[in-house]
Amino acid sequence: MQAVDYIVVGQGLAGSAVAVQLLQRKKRIVVIDQPAGNSSSRIAAGLFNPITGKKMTKTWLADALFPYLHEYYPAVEARTARKFFFPMPLYRPFLSIEEQNEWMARSAEPGYGPYIDTIHQRPAIPGIHDPWGGLMLRQCGYLDTTAYIEAVRGWITEAGTLLEETFDPTRLQVSPAGVQYGAYTALGIIFCQGVAAARGFEWLPVKPLKGETIRIKTGFQHNAIINRGVYLVPGAGPGERRVGATYDFHDSTPTTTPAARETLDQKLKELVVFPYDITGQDWGFRPTVPDRRPLVGIHPELPSMAVFTGLGTKGVSLSPYFSEVLIRRLENHTPLNKEIDIERYKSLY
Ligand SMILES: Cc1cc2nc3c(=O)[nH]c(=O)nc-3n(C[C@H](O)[C@H](O)[C@H](O)COP(=O)(O)OP(=O)(O)OC[C@H]3O[C@@H](n4cnc5c(N)ncnc54)[C@H](O)[C@@H]3O)c2cc1C
């Protein structure tokens, strides 16, 4: 039997951040992850943006989440000697002169200042359809999610144990004092399985939301993310961009669809005037929650079991901050914010 502090199940964005928090605290960990090519974290475009939605409002907790992620990812880059965090401005063309005026006014509102770089009143980026100019935001960028997950995987292998296998719930024994899984005993187990139902937490309302993106090849070179209707984020190779994403609660097919490709292609044509070739397409399922808040917490009856999922469309910005919140709850008994605590869904248990 080998004694460790924690077992972590799943190593997408949620499990990676939990593993990082634990390794930074010198905890002994075992991570069990069977990578799936289409896990949400591996196919995500990796965009982070503090001002989002059709109405372009500041996202929930932006003032806490964004400073945190801008420290967290560079610290993991430094520790792993890998590059995966790319801060860059985000440009959003205006659709009308009224919208331009609205943003001129809003830029004076307290709270928006740290996120607004420039309000362009004239076309600003060649190749983009922006007759009324647009809004250049700061504190945005993208994470190369696959490179990040692989970097964290290397760190886990070096400082802990990685079991590249499917978690088998029948091998888990749980007691109030801890858990045993195969040859390992631990003080606790943390389930970070995305849309997959976690043992003991099947009652949580995680709803898979299918998303698709396309990859394009283009000569467009501007060093900004472009976002209006669809986003345009740098991809893996030279000239490659990721374009996304679709949102479909009704489609549960594990594959790409011609309809999504057409929708994305159409929206892209409204946004850009440069030529491009579509070179690929990806799909995945986001773990969403009806109240659009993460699911963080401890099992109602088994205190050695915890869960971290429900990151929805914002795993890149939510996972660093809330992984620390969870570890502080487990290690220091710091109470969880009621908005994210799974206690809010206890009536479903
Ligand atoms: C098309 C698309 C685009 C997106 N774009 C963005 C974006 O630009 N920015 C952003 O912030 N977010 C984006 N997201 C959302 C983001 O991907 C999710 O919020 C996030 O990845 C969820 O991470 P997770 O770790 O909870 O789940 P997952 O990524 O699903 O990770 C779960 C891990 O657990 C493993 N696992 C599950 N069950 C088991 C088991 N029984 N045994 C072993 N291993 C197991 C899985 O294989 C996987 O590795 C996008 C999502 C999609 C689908």
C-alpha cells in the first residue's frame, strides 16, 4: 500500500489546476486520467475574455478571476519550462454608430477601465469588416490547452504518480478517514471528470453542451483575437486560426456536423473580408450547469470525496481561481462561496 494525500480523477482543465495547486503545496498525489481525444479541454480554443456575451458585460467575478489567471499560468510555464499562455488584445468590431457611442460612454464607467484598451472610431484592422471601428480589450488572450495539459502531465509524472487508465469505481473504498483505490490510500479523492458522472456525485445537474469549431488557413496576421459572432484565435501552426464556437444542447452525437461547419463559415464571412481555406473541424461537450456556476464541494455524507466540474464555456478563466478555493476548503476549512458550493443542489441528492 502506498499512502498519498489526494487522488485526482480526470486531468482536463479542472484536474490540471487541482493537481497544480496540490503540487505547489508539496502534496503527494495520484492522478488517474484516460485522455480522450475529444475531451472539452483538449479541443477548446482556449480564449479568455473578461467582457463577454451579446450585451458585452463584465463576466462574473472578472476582477478576481483575471488577475489570478494572469499570475497562475505564467507560474506554471516557469515551473514546467513550457510555453502555452498567450496574452493578447481582443478586437470587437462595432455593428453601428450607436454601438460606438454606447461604448464611448461606457468606457467612463467605473469597473470597465482596466479592461478597455482603445475605442477605435474608424476601421482599425485590415481584413476585418469594421466600418464603424471597434473595441480593443485588454487582459484577454488564449491558452494552448493541449500544451498546458501536457506540461502539467509532465510535472505530475515527475513529482507524483500518473495512472493513464479509466477510473474503476468498483476499486474505490471510502471511509470517513480517507479512501483506498487499488494500491493507494489517500486522505481524499477529488473528481474532475467534466461531463462524465463522478462516483457519488451522479445527482449533480451537469448538462453536456456540444460545441464545434473549425480550423482555417489564412494569410491574415494581425496580433489580436477577433470576436464578433464568432471568435478567431491563433491556432497551432503558421497561418492557422481556430474559429468558434457553436452551442447545441440537443445534439449528442460524438462527431462533427456539416451544419456547424456551415454556421461557422457563414458567421466568419460576416466578420472578415480576407480569403481562407477550412482545414479541419473539432467537437466536444462542455460541462454546463443550469445556474451557470461551477460545481465545487464535498460530498454531503462522505467528507473524503470532493468534486470540481461545471466549468461550462469558461474553463480557462474559472479553473485556476476555483481550484485554489477548493484546496483551501479541503486543507484549511475555508468556507466555500454559496454560489459555487454543490450544497445549493442538495435537494437533488
Ligand atoms: C468547442 C469548444 C470550445 C471551447 N472553447 C473554450 C474557450 O475558448 N475558452 C474557455 O475557457 N473554455 C472553452 N471551452 C470550455 C472548456 O473546454 C471547458 O470549460 C473545460 O475544458 C472543462 O474542463 P474539465 O476538466 O471540467 O472537463 P474535461 O475537459 O472533459 O476533462 C475531464 C478529463 O477527465 C477524464 N475522465 C473522465 N472520466 C474518466 C474516467 N472514468 N477515468 C479516467 N479519466 C476520466 C477525461 O478523459 C478528461 O481528460 C470550449 C469547449 C468546447 C466544447
